[in-house]
Amino acid sequence: MALSKKPVTGMRDILPEEMQIRDYVIGVIKDTYRRYGFASIETPCVENIANLTNKQGGDNEKLIFKILKRGEKLKIAEAATEEEVVDGGLRYDLTVPLVRYYSNNAAQLPSPFKALQIGNVWRADRPQRGRFRQFTQCDIDIFGEASNLAEIELILATTTTLGKLGFQGFEIRINDRQLLKAMAAGSGFTERDFDSVFITLDKMDKIGMDGVKAELLENGFAVGTVDKYLELYSGLEQAEDGLQYVAERLAEVQAQEDQGAAAVEGLREIIGSVEAAKTADFRMVFDPTLVRGMSYYTGPIFEIAIPGFGGSCGGGGRYDKMVGKFTGKDVPACGFSIGFERIVLLLTESGFRVPDAPKRTAYLVEKGVEGQAMADVIAKAQAAREAGEQVLVVRMNKNKKFQKEQLTAEGYEEFVEFYREALKN
Amino acid sequence: MALSKKPVTGMRDILPEEMQIRDYVIGVIKDTYRRYGFASIETPCVENIANLTNKQGGDNEKLIFKILKRGEKLKIAEAATEEEVVDGGLRYDLTVPLVRYYSNNAAQLPSPFKALQIGNVWRADRPQRGRFRQFTQCDIDIFGEASNLAEIELILATTTTLGKLGFQGFEIRINDRQLLKAMAAGSGFTERDFDSVFITLDKMDKIGMDGVKAELLENGFAVGTVDKYLELYSGLEQAEDGLQYVAERLAEVQAQEDQGAAAVEGLREIIGSVEAAKTADFRMVFDPTLVRGMSYYTGPIFEIAIPGFGGSCGGGGRYDKMVGKFTGKDVPACGFSIGFERIVLLLTESGFRVPDAPKRTAYLVEKGVEGQAMADVIAKAQAAREAGEQVLVVRMNKNKKFQKEQLTAEGYEEFVEFYREALKN
């Protein structure tokens, strides 16, 4: 039986043209993040299944590619459930493995520890255009830095990288989970309602103020609470200084004052420091409707918005409680994930060309050039390569014109032809 | 329950120090191979299980990490065998996925197609020191080049890369499957004995001529055949020009003359061209006992031997019959896999330092430096980073001396201290 030529469902082969852009983007990322003191690390693509199914990953936990036990441990015929036959799974993101890595190796790592991780992750999503079941993530994280120096450095490093890749006029939207909670609590929602309220609030940019109101009411929340909450948000829309407005309104609600005020102050510092030190062309924007899906965030949260591109191109935030789940002792942690696949897509669609590519020359060698004559041609190619050129040595086709057209399409600019007769001299 | 801090059995976390070397090696590999016209590609880590279990991978097929079916397709309780519950597996090498990739995308790829693939592979080997269940392979392959220009370019590109990484005085051992077969056939072995004979021959460097003889006899081969075969090999050991010797001896055996003579001529050309054009410090060596495990090889085979390091540091060969298994039509193919993990290990053990690392400066910022003062420190760091420096901004610890020692160990050479009082001015 012939073997299957197609990749597995939902995954894809990456062609040379796109790989050039991917390699270039990875190069810029590694070079830029290194200047901020981030160190590359790598974790296995496979994790223990218990670590992947422990409610850190939200819906992603439903999408895990699971790995079968091997040898004597596997008893298929006797098994009644999945749990009995699997022991590992492919990671669905880089955060859970990174936190495990930090917990496992903290004694050998510097403090603060600044990590850069670029790697594939897998999710068995329903296959759809533009979304694949294997894709690359690119995360930077800082462990052991409790102050907002962590947020400032993460945002500066990421925006500088985006700037070097040619992105301009984008926004970093920022909010704080503590502020979100203070605003909800101040309006009368109780703690156990927060997750549900935030899921609705997150849709503000899609369904608008009226849509949010309708959905909150539909979910059974009291009219008075909902009105008070949305009044806050419509006030925010009008306010010139959103953070100032929030601070004043929260001050009216005695119980939420401290929590909210600290968050407001923190956001103001982050925004101020980033604006003062930024090198790329972007704006910091306080976005009180920014929620970020994962429930593990504990402080500031942020997201990249690129004009003309729906959805975010990356995001992150503070998650001070996750290391404790592995070690029993919390460690401050904050991360920023750059939307690698989206950035590659945007560059590809904009006709991006990798800069500073070396000169490409193709040597066309006539059939019959063999032995010493061929060795001479190759020695010439070697010398040009040593000098930094890209040299392709190929046999000359019968249809030389067509061959040159093909090579031109591949980026070869210059052609040198070698003939049997000429080389005999 | 606390989560598990350890990586899954047999896999490992890679610490920053080793990652610096890995990143550097990958950079040199990509830069050098690109000059030879090799284009980066990527295939999914998961392949259809049928492709992975079709006798291309030898013993590796027993070591596959298999992936469970999902959703309705999975019927654990009814299943009696593995086959019923899995649909994919993690690749055990890069060759099978590459050939599938070429078969799938040939219409969009240049001809000849020169591919560079760097990626992880997985094998559920018994865990042992220095061998891991996830490791990185690095392969270059050429499709569509029938002449030995392919072998010459593969060997030159790989040896140039090794030279740039600082390796000297190594050997490329070369042989040809056709020559192996001609020598076996000329001695009286029949085609169906070849695999068994070659497995024994492969042990020559470990068990010596007497050991090979004993094992062949033990396996039931006729004394006359075995003696004739080993006489050839002992003659080879004495011969000044091994290829000349083989050619002459094969000429005595009418039936094997053509096949053997072509192989001898091909090896002579490859060795000659490589020696004439090489830029690294190494020797080409005809090794008549070189076998290479995989049975898919059809022509020249080669291996890297680095002095003082037992075992090979990479190898490859021609496999002209594998594309046909996917498409029904054979395409000439030849590849060289560099032993990435071994090279990293050798560099690490030799105390290798990544060259041209940027200057590293650490800013130690006293507690209490906040707001505008902190923004000023960060702006200063930004300027140094723009200039290419690596700058770490950290809070000053109480034990500043210890902190500096730690940072020195991480490679920071210069320290700048920022105090609350000084910044007020």
C-alpha cells in the first residue's frame, strides 16, 4: 500500500518561502530579547498528563493530544476509560511547562529568572482556515520580580521586537485583574459571579454596551447592579483620564478603595515608564474592558492590538499563584506571549522580504562536466561561499531559459555557466 | 494534590547555559547550509501512524510514542488492540516526514530540492545516561540530483559547518551499498543473506577480523564463502589504495564487475572532489566495513568520525527508492544527518564559549527608586540595548556582594548602581 502524502489532519507542512520569514522573525526575537537579559530555555513537548489536566488551561484541556502508555503498563483489552491507557500529552501552551521547569530547576537558575521559550504547542481544535493543530508560541517570562519592573521590561522588550519587525502605530492595551474585581465588587457583584461577569464584559468591543447589558440581565444579575456597573463603563468612555476616573469612583466605595487604588497607581507607573522609555512607535492604552481568558492572572494584564488586524497579536500578565501549585510556595511571575503565527501571517501577507539576504548565484554545469573539471567548479563555489555568498551548483537543463526563470523566482540573481569544452582548456 | 515538577520519564529540561550553545550551533548550521542553497523547511511532529510503521525505520518503529484517537473515533471499552485506539505518532526521525513532505509538495518545490530540517524527534528507548527520549536532529537532503554532485555538496556543506564550529582532524568515512553487495556476492553470499552479513561486518571495529569470522560461521555460512570474504577484507587492510584493490579483485569476478566498478569510480570522484574543494581540516577515508544500519540506502553511505569520540557524529547516504513508496515514482535522494546532540555535548564538555557575545551590564536599582526615577533608569537601559548591549535591570539585594558574584557567574561584566538619593538631584 502506498503511504499517505498528506500531513495529519489539521497540521501542515511549512514551505521554504514562509520558513525564511519564520527564521528571520525568530532571529530578531532572540537577538532583541537577549539584550533585555532573557535566556533561552527548552522544555519537553510531552508533559505528564496530570500536569496538563489540572484546571490551569481552561478549555485547552479539552483539546489535548494524549500519548498512549507503552509496554507492560498498557492493558488495552482491560481498559474502560482513557485515563487507564494514557500517561502523557502534548503541551497545549508554554506556560504550564515553564512553571514546572522553574519549579524543578529553581536552585540552578538566577533570581530574578528571565526566560525566553520558543516552541510548538498542540491543540486538537476543529480544523478551520488559518488555525492549525500544531503552531509555534513565543513567550517571555520573569520569575521572582514582585514589582512592576517586570511588566515594564516585558512590555518594552516585546514592543521593541515588534518595532524591529517593522510594526508601527500599534497599541498595548492594559488593565489589572484587581481593578476588574474592585469595579465589579463596587457595583455589587459577588466574588463567585466575577468569572461569568468578565466573560460578558470581554465581549464589549463586539456587542457594545447594550449587548453587554442584555447578556448580564439574561444571566440573571440584578438590574440595579448591572446598571451601576455599566454606568461606570459609560463614564469611563467619556472620561479624559480613565485611570483618574476609576480612582475617584472607587474612592466612593469604601470597601474597594485600597485594592483599586493600588492597581490604578501600578498601571499609571507602568504606562508612564513604558511611554518614557519606548523605542517603537506605539501607544499604551488603559482598557477597562480587557479581561484575558485565563483565570490564573492575579494583577496587570495586557494585549497587543495591531491596527487593521482583528483580535490580539499577543498578550500576557501577572500570575503570582502558579508556582505554588507545583512547590507549595508562591513566587511572583509575569509573562508576555507574542502572537508568533499571526505576526508571520501579517508579514507574509504584506509581501515582507527578509532584509540583508546574501547574494545568490547559481552555477549551471553542463552534463559531462565530471571528475577534475567538476572538482574545479565546486572549489570555485566553495570560495564564493566562504566570502558569504549563497551559491547553488546544479546541472544545466536542456531548457536553460526555463531553468533560469525558475531559479530567478527562487531569488537567484546571477548565473554562471560551465561548459565541458571550455573547461578542457 | 501538588503537580509533578519532574519532566516525563526520559526527557529533560534544557538549562540556559546549554541553550546558549544550542542556539549558537543552530545559527552556524543555518548560516552555513544556506550558503550551499539549502532551504529551511518544517514538518509536523505528528505523523499518521501508518507512515511511521511501514518498515522504513527498522527498530525505531518499536519505540514510537503513539497518540490516542479523539472524540467519537475513540472506543476504549470495546478496543482489544493498540491499533484500534491510535491514529498518529511522534516522528522517530526526520527522513520519513521529509520524504512525505517532498511527495506532498513537489509541485511547489524547486528541482533539485535542497532541504534543511532541524527538529525534535522522539524514541521511547530505555532511559539511560546521555540518551534521551526527545532529542534534536539536523538533516540536509537533496532530491532530484542523480549524480554524485549531491554527495559532494552534502559532505562539503556538513564538513564546512563542523569546521566553523571548531572541529579539526576528523574523518568522513565513506563506502557504497553497491560495493558492499558486490563484495558479498563476489565471495559467494546470496542476496537474501546480505542484511545478516552486513550486521556482522558492521562490528569489525569492535570485534575485529576473528570476531567477524566467528560470528559469520556461527550464523551458518559456509567456511569457503566466509574465508573468501574475509581474505578480501584483510587484503584491503594491507592495500595502499583500497579502492584500486577492490576494483581489481572485483574484476576477477565477472558477474560483479560492472556494479562494483561503477561504485568504485563514484567513490573515487566523490573523494577527489571533496579533497580538492574542502575548507575544513578533515580527511576522506574509504571504509569498506562501513554499513550504516538503515536498509533503505541504495548507493554511497558516509559517516563522521571525530577523534577521541567513540561512535559516529552523524552520517547519511543515498536512498533513491523511498519517494516511490509515497508516489509510486522513484526520485533520486541523498541526505546527511549531523549528530546535533553529540556535537553540543562535545562542545559543552570542552568548555566551549559562544564567541562574539554582546557586552553584559547589570543595573542594580535600590529599593525605593520608583516612578519617574525608575523610568529614567529604564530609559538609560533602553539606549544601551539599542546600541547592542545586553542590559539586565534588577533590584539591588541587601547582600549586594553576593548578588554581584551571582551575576558575574551569569556572565555580567559591568555593574551600574542606582540609588534613591542620588537620583533625586
